[in-house]
Amino acid sequence: MKKHINKLIIIAILLLAFALRFYKLNSYPALNADEAAIGYNAYSLIQTGKDEHGNSWPIQFQSFNDYKPGLYVYLVMPFIKVLGLNEWAVRIPGAFLGVVTVYVVYLLIKELFPKEKFAYIASLLLAISPWHIHFSRGGWEVNVATFLISLGIYLFIKAFKFPKNYFFSIISFCLSLYTYHAARIIVPLLGFGLLIIYWREIGKNIKTFILSLILGIIILIPLGIDITKSDSMSRFSGVGLLADAGPISKVNEQRGEHSNLDNLLTKLFHNKVVNYSLAFIENYSEHFHGEYLFLSGEDIQRNKVPETGQLFLIELVFLIAGLIFILRSDDKNWRIIIYWFLISPLAAALTFQSPHALRSQNMVIPITIIIGYGVLGVVNLLMNMIKKKKLKFIPVLVVSLLLVWQFGMYLHMYWVHMAKEYPYSSQYGVKELVEYVSENQDRFKNIVVTDRYDQPYILFLFYLKYPPKDFQYKHSLTPRDQYGFSTVREFDKYVFISINDWDKIRAEYRDSLVVGTDEEIFDETNIVKVINFPNGQPVFKVVAN
């Protein structure tokens, strides 16, 4: 009977996780350019065996010259084959693996700490986590990487009893490196930690472990070759910490405050190594700040919900409690969770945008496990303080009500306020624009679209279902901008440029539809269509020139 109840509880948690990740998945939030690139490149592979730029079956996709790790594109392919090129097909793999991650966390806790209640609490907290839900509801490669990392750790621990799981663990870790850039830093560090913490357990089946490592090396050979041959490292040079000129400017400023610029102490204290090291430490520490984690989240609107942190505010109490309970525990399995917690933001800290919820998303797993342990410990402590048996349910009720209230507040902010308060957080209005333009394009010589918003060409390709064979060799990428990105300025009759100089646009593009933002299009022009943001403000104005 108890086993049946246990199964029903975890099934209920997984159903909740499923509902939160799949409800209106095709329409909210709006599809962004990165998702469209994943979908269109998968579509292009199905149609031609090449990506949008004519590269055959790539490991990393050139895309906007950001060289996206390719595993998620290949995961999307069968869904596009069956469902067609649409939002569902792009987002289902990420949402589904988000649900599976909840189950993996349940299994991981049962393997590390055989406490059923603890496993239920932590998996439930992950199921309703704002951080995890946000990146499960989209074609975010990072969510798949987090799943693979979590699965890899679970299988590694499982291998102590069943050594063959070393092979599956290594495969999972290796696949994560094919999925997301940040995993290429986090996974080797995690592997080192597992090696140090569990060297005795590994030694009992050292031959199997070594064979699994050899398999991992073989799996990673194609990736290693591709990285050395492609221009993929340029992506890191665009967003990496060294791309930020601030520390160098600070060096010059500090040295300028000394009378002798060539003084040994001046050079010793004020140099690039010192200032970039301080910038890295600051970036790293910001991922543990209370305001970021529990109040407002990060600065990039696409990665956040209004008035919501990465976690619920009430979880701060349980995080502190969990850390205290862990310090008092002699279970060495906590070492890998704490180690994971501490290294999880390192990849994000190596970029100049910090804190960064996307690049540090794997942090949601260890921090949720610690919080879950805190919830279990606090509830048990309070229940033990209550002498009357009939009143022992009160701590559970109070904690549940607090979590339900904050969860309800999060859902309200996500579904009612996010798109209205952060209208630029995703590319709202583009789908409606493409539908209108495709219905009227035959009447015009050109379709001129503002480049004000992120990579418009790929969204047009996606929603038009433009034949990849007609695009692959009839376009060109622009030179990289300061962040390492390129774009496509035109294909077919579509042109994507700045339209700030309205007189020039009107003269050069006669008999054309011109699409601009509210700021770019004057009311006196021949506006034939207005498309609004969810908050009612105009996002696009369409002019028949």
C-alpha cells in the first residue's frame, strides 16, 4: 500500500511539473530568434541535409556566427518532421526534459540520501521553481544541459552499486558538452570533484571506470576537432570577461593617479591580471546575492519575471537552514552537492554579463536540493517542539501556505504581467507581422523590415517556412559586431536594415512595404497595419510606400 502511495505522490509531482511547462507552450512567451534559429536549422537539415548556411550535418551551428552547440537542434528534428515547423516542435524537447529533470532529482536524492520525504520535497520545489520553469518553457539548450548534468551525476552515484552505469554517466556528461557552452566548463570541474570525493568507491571498479573514460574521450573527439577547425571560440571572445574594456580603463585611471607611472608598485597593484581577477570574483559572488536570487532576478528581461527572483523569497529561510543542517551532518554525500553549488556559476562569471540566470542555470539543482533539506529539517524541528499530536500538522500547513502564496504570486506575475511589463523580453508581434506580410507581399517589390529587434531574418524564415535550398547560397552574413554576432541583411525580396533615415528609405524602396517601430514611423505616413505588444503599445507599424 505504501509503495502505491509513494508512486502516486511522485506521479502527482510530475503531472504538476508537466502542466506548468506545457500549458500554452506554443504561444507564451513569444518565440525568440535563438529558438527560431534552432527550428529553422533543424528544418533545413530535414529538407537538405545542410544547415541554413549550407554546412552539412554540423556539430556546432554557425547560425548568427555564434556557433550554437548542435545537440538540441538534432533533438528538435523528429518533432519538426512530425509536427511541422512551429513553436510546439521547437519547445517540446526542452519542456519534456524539464519534467524528466524533476524525476532525476527525485532519484538522485534517493540514491544519495535514502529519505523519501526529502526526495518528494526537493522534486516538488524544482517542479514549481521559477528558475527552472522559465528555461523549460522554451527552446533553451541550457535546460537540456542541466538535465544531462543531473542525469550524469545520478548515474555516477548509481555506478557504485552497478558499475556499468559509469558508461551511461560518461555518455550523459559528454552529451551535455554538445548541448551548451557553459557545460564545457562546469562538467570537467564536476568530474574532478566526483573523482576526488569518491575515489575509494571508484577504485573498487577501476577497470570499468577507465573504460568509460576512454569511451568519453572517443565521444568527444568530433567536438574537439570541430572546435579547433571552426570559428566557434569567437563567440566567447565576444561575451567573455576579457571583452569588457572596463577593467583596462580602470587600470589606466588608477595608474594615472600616481605621479610615477613606471613605478614597480604601481604596475604590481594596477594591472590587467589584478583588475580582471577582481571582476571575475565580483561576477561570481553576484550569483549568491540575495537580491538576485530572491527578489529581482538578473538584469536581462528575457531571463526574468517582474518582481520575482530566481527562487521564492521564503526559500531564503530554508536555504540558510539547509546549510546549517548540512554543516551538522556527517554524510559525505553532501560534499558533491555543496561542491556543485559552489562551482555552478563559474561559467557565467567568466562573461561580462553577470549575474546571468541562463548561463548559471545548472545552479538550480544543488540549491533546490539544499533548500529541500532545509524545509525537511525545519518542519521536523517544529513538529518535535509541538507536544500535542493533533497539532503536529501545523508546521506543514504553515510552510505549505507560504509556498503556495508565493507560487501563486509568481504565476500571476508570469502570466499576467511579464509580457506587459517586459514587452521586449521576447519577440512579440513578429508572427502576426509575418502573417500579414505573407498575405500581401505579392503586391510589393520589396519588404523592408527594421533591424531594431534581434535577428529578424531568422524569424521570417521560420514563420514563412522559406525553402532552405532557396536560402542557403543566396545570402551573406554581415561581419561580426562587438559581441561576436552576425546577421543576414536580405533574402529574396526581404530587406532588414535600419530605417531611421525615412527620406532615404522612401526614395530607395518605392512600391515596397516598410515595417518599422513606433519611433521610426511617423503618423503622417501611409500606415496600413499596426501590430501591438501585449500591453497595447505599438511594436510594428507597416507603411505602403
